Amino acid sequence: MLTKNDLQQIRGVVKEEIQKETQPIKSTVTGLQGAVVGLQKDVIILQKDMKYMKKKTNSMNKTLDVAIRMFNREDVRLQKRVTRIEKDVAIRMFNREDVRLQKRVTRIENHLQLSRID
């Protein structure tokens, strides 16, 4: 039968062997824990960057919306001006044509009156 001392020696040898065999695993786990901590820091930085980018994107969208609305208003104003100018030009063209017709009619009337007198 094994004595208490023998059992302690066996325990010591088994413990040493287990430590020897598990040392590479412990080193790997420690390294992985360090990598995970580094990744967590990177994720936090990326989250902050994403929050900043989202804020900037929203700001740019608002600016673009204002610019688009301004250009739309200006476009409507220009369309109204063009319509008024087109109407004005058409009226002038009509008036010029009307004046030309009036002159022709006057000439014809004068010619007819001269013809009647003769």
C-alpha cells in the first residue's frame, strides 16, 4: 500500500506534468485575451468614428436639402420670369405686327380716297 508521502510525491509529479502540458495552452489563451482586449478597443474607436460619420452625413444631407430647396425656388422664379418675358415679347411682336397692319390699312385707305377723287 502507498504511504501518504508516496501519494504526495505522485500528486507533485502529476501536477508538474499537467502544468508542463498546459503551459502552451495558457500562453495561447493569454495571447488571445490580449488580442480580444485590442479588438475591443478598436471596436470602440470604430463606433466613435461611425457616430461622427453619421453626424457629418446628416449635416451634409441637411445642407444639400437646403441647397436643393433654394435651387428649386430659384428655378421656379426663373420659369416665371421666362414666362413673363415670353408673354411680353409676344405682345410686342403682336403690337409691331398690328402697327404694320395699321400702316398698310392707312395706305390702302389713302390710295382708295385718292382713287375716288380722281
